[in-house]
Amino acid sequence: MIVTTSDAVEGKRIKRVIGLVKGNTVRARFFVRDIIAGIGSMVGGEIVEYTQLLAQAREQAIDRMIEDAEKKGANAILAMRFTTASVMAAAAEILAYGTAVEIE
């Protein structure tokens, strides 16, 4: 499966536009990570625990988007984007979406 943020794949022709595909996940912070992150924020720099949590959430959202595209018969996803939304005080949704297409 080709996944790209561009509107085309160089050297490939779009045979069919299938439409919107998406995948999401909602992740909540874990209190042990919050304690570790709180200690880390006191000294400054990257909060590795949250970076890892968000990276895992993005990968899961991408995987779910790809599953959606495959079910619809696509072999590529164009114009892929991420968006996030706060669900509650300690949880956020990560949404991956794009346009499913069939390319040659």
C-alpha cells in the first residue's frame, strides 16, 4: 500500500478514485507516565514517554486507515493527513485520513 501526503504518485496513473478512508485511536495518559513526565518536565527537554505514546497512536491510526482502504479495494492513499482532538482532560483522538485510490 502506497501512502503519501501528495496528491499523486509520480509515474503512476490513477485508475479510480475510491474516496475518503480513515483510521483513528483514542489514547489516555497513564498516571505512571504522568509521574515520570512530570519529573522530566522539571528539568526541561523532550518528554520521551509522551513522544512514544503519540508515535504509537499515529501508527495505529495509519494501520486502521490502511485496513479501511484495503477493504474498499484501494492500493494507494493520497493526500494523507493527521488531525487530533481532545476527548476529555487526559485523552486525545488521533485521526489519520486520506483519499483511497486505485493506481496502475
